[in-house]
Amino acid sequence: MWSYPLVLALASAGVALLERITPARPSQPALRRWLWSDAIYLVFNGHFLGVGLAWAAARTVDPLLASRFDLHLASGWSIWVQAIVATVVLDFAQWTIHNLLHRVPWLWEFHKVHHSVRDGEMDWIVSFRFHWAEVVVYKTLQYLPLAILGFSGEALFFHAVFGTVVGHLNHANLDWGHGVWRYVLNSPRMHLWHHDADSPRARNFGIIFSLWDWLFGTAWLPDHPPRRLGFDGERALPPDFFRRSLWPLVRAPLPPGDPS
Ligand SMILES: [Zn+2]
Ligand SMILES: [Zn+2]
């Protein structure tokens, strides 16, 4: 009965309700400019892109690579062991890939779409504002470890659900810090600093777990919120889902006088 679109709808409704009850920034409006664009990101990245990439992989790389790397190392483990190991392994892989998105210049061009979140826009729905090419990069780099370990569909579903709930919370208009659990689990306070416009270098790359950032020296958690969100040059990005989907493959002309 549980399907990913149903979980996504319930998580969205639940976190949106929490934002109304205890907002970190009470003056931030629920209805804002370009919300329709973020709604398209939610539906497209949350469902259609994954379905499309799975369809494409089943007809291209799966037949070529499955016989060579499909070792199913995890197939003998119980479902809960698989779910926990899959969540830890995939989250560490995604922490590493997120580092690359910031450090490799051409990957950063795609990841800019996620960092285009401005002041007044940080809410649960921007959790799904990212360029489709970024998803292709994540799926490609995760492909081999997943093929070797061969987790069950249920274990991967658990990771997807956990990641969606934590991702929604991380971007939500909530002042949650998770107490002592902040050293393990990513939080809205910590992820807000990942979107800081003034930091000289990016930090807090964690998706589900903050543990990787604390372990590898990339954690950053001052006791106050950042002064402003976004990145320098954000205004050069086109504003909506459709034009951003072509960016940066087809660069939009810069506005007159914009130095970025
Ligand atoms: Zn980032
Ligand atoms: Zn984010």
C-alpha cells in the first residue's frame, strides 16, 4: 500500500503543518513568488525523474553491468540490517557526491539551482529544487556500490523515505537543532548554514546524517542563523523550473549590468 508518491505527499503535508505551528521565521509567507516552480520540482524530481532514469537504466547499463557486478552481498541479511546498512552507505556516498558538486566547477554550475534559495524562500518544498543533471550524477556514482551490495527494494525504500523526511525538515521553516543528536542527524539549523551566502567555503554537506561533517571537519554550526541565503551570482540564473532545466546547458543571457 505504501508507495513513494504517497509518502512524499504525507511528509510534505506533515512538515508544512509543523511550519505553520512553530515557524522559525514567522514573517515568512507560505505563499510566495515562484512557488509554482518549486511545486513542479517536487513532482518532477520526486517522481517522474526517478521513474524515467530507472526505465533508461533497465534498457542500457543494467543488462551490460548486472551480470558482472550483481554480487548481492546483502541478500542474506535481514530486512532491517539491510535498511540500516543501505541508509548509512548511501548517505555517506551522497555526502561525498555533494562535496564534489561544490568542488568541481562544472558540477557546481548544476548545483547552483539548489543554492538559488533566497531569503524568504527556505521552506520544506525547496528540498526538491535541484537540477535534473544533479540526479543523473548521484545515480551514476551510486550505481556500482548498489549493484555490488544488491540491497532489497524494501531497504532502498526505507532509505528513500527517511531521506525525504529529513530532507524536508532540513529545509523547513523550523528552528530545530536536535539537541545532542545534532552530532549524528542533520537539522534545519545546520542545513541553513549550508545555504549561507557569506561563507568563504561550503560546509555541512550531510543529507541525512551530520556525522560525516563532524568526522571530516566540514561541520559548521554557529548559535545564530546566517545573515543571508543564496550565493553571489544567483541573479544570473533564470527563475523558473523550465528555463533552469536547460541551464547551464544552454546559458541564458545575463541581465544587463550584472557582473556575475
Ligand atoms: Zn550544496
Ligand atoms: Zn539544501
